[in-house]
Amino acid sequence: MSVWCLVHKKYAVIEEDMLRPPVILVILCIVAKIIWSLFPKVETEGTQINLPYKGNIKVVIVCTPKESWYDIALHVLSQSSAPLNLKVEILVECESVKDIHLEEEVEQMKGSVRLTHVKRKGEGCPIYRLKRLTNRCVRGDETLVVYMDSRARLVPSWDLLLMKLHEDCEGDMIISAPSSSRTGRAKFPTLTGGSEKGVMRGMDRKFVSTDLGISVVPSVCVCTEFCSFRPKMLKSVTEWKSSPVAFTRDMKEKGYMIACPTCTFVEREKLLYDYVVKYDKGCMKTAIEKSNKIGLVNPEDDKEKIVKFGSCRAANLTIQFL
């Protein structure tokens, strides 16, 4: 056999090997295709975009003309994992027609933000504002409805965390969260007052345990800084009272669980608690359990004690020394 034939045969083998894809590359392509198919997709102008979760979230907010509705909406959308899954509806409560300005910025977020100017009613009670938003903005086809204070500042990927919590929960649940501690640790609400003074929301306490993961525990009160509902929950309310404690009681009587996340949703804001609590009229003139004063819903629940106070002994001692 000539040298030329040997060379020709050698390069033919090399060319054939180059055309055959490596086995590992084929396997990687198959795995990538499977993973890609697991994520929900949405069509937008002929382009397929992956979304991290299914469903949609409507965020409803009330603000005043002095606040920048544009900055509020931009913050909510920019801190989310999937802005395409969100709809933000903002009511601007005005004293008079002079407070209404036709902003051009709304065109920049067309489709994601809906702005409505309304005449101001009442003193700004969070529960009455929720009632107004429910009547005007909640359609019933939303996966979740989030009501939040206009001053609240959300953590990154808050929507992904919230959707995961609701998907992991059994049954219908209201998840609400106060602002975090100075160190960024999540908090849970307590109750105060009782009898003639009326039961009101007390000072928030931070979770003692530091490695809690992403979960929820029972809560003694709905926190209007940030709270999430299934739309049917809000539509089922027939009587609205100017007290988050009374609202909590009414929702529990309807069979809904009130829960607080062990992870942070709202960044620390020094005056945010004062803003939302000062409108509590304490309309429930009943006695209050000691366990509720430290934020425990069920004093017999060891898991709740451990999550909130680190141990059952610590929780029992806290109750004892009230």
C-alpha cells in the first residue's frame, strides 16, 4: 500500500470522528432540554420567556399625592423575580381635583401598572383601605392578592418566596409580615390591651432561631405592612372593622389560617410599625391570653414555641415573667 493511500485513509477516519458528536455532549443537551421544559413559559411578541413560577400576583396599594406612585410601582416590580407575573394597582387618594396630575411615566409601565385617582375617605386606616382596594381592584381571577403599605420596602425575589410559601401550605392561608429587625431577622406580631382597653396589636418580636429556612408559623394578627390573600378570601368579607385584630378574628371564623413567614419580606423601616398600628381602634373588648401577649397562638404547640423562642422552656419563662 502506498504512502498516499495510508495518509488518505487516516484523514478520512479523523473526518468521520469529527462528524460524530461526543456522547457526553448528547447527554448534556438532553438534560438541558428536560430542565428547560420544566419551567412555565409565556409568549410575548414572538419570543418565549421563562418564568420561575406559575400563576399571577396582583399588588394593591394606596398612596397620597405627596408620594411618588411611580417609585412605589418601580420598587415592587424591580424587586420581583418575575415582573411579567405581576400587576400593580395603585389608588392615589386626593383631597381635591387639584391633586390630580396626568403623569407621562405611566406609559412606561403600561400593562403592568394601573393608576386610579380617588377622593380621600377616612383617616387612612389600613383595613378600610384594604376594603376600598378589594371593591375596586380585586377581580377574582388572581392567583394571589398582595396588600402592602406604600412605605414598605420589599426584599429581592419576594414574589418567588411568597408563591413557594402558598404552594407549600395546606388549605387557604393569609400570610402577612411585619418589617424586619435591625439585623434583618424576621419578626412576628403580638397582642396587647384587653378587656375595657380593647385588644390591639402589640410590639413585634424577632424570631430567636436563626436557621428557620422558608416556612410559616401561626400568627396572632394580620400585619398590614405586607399581607397576601387568595382573592376569594377578600371577597368573602361582609363587615370591615378598623382593627387588624378584629379582621384577624373574622377571617379565622371563616376557616382561614393566619400565618407569619419565618423569612424576611419587608426590610426594616423604623416608623412603619407606628404608621400602621396607630389606626387600630381596639374594637374587641375581650380578655387576652398571656400567650397571645408574647405572640403565641397555641401555648400547647411545642413547634411554634421552638420556632419563635428557640425552645419550649424559653417560651414558658417569657409567659411566666410577663
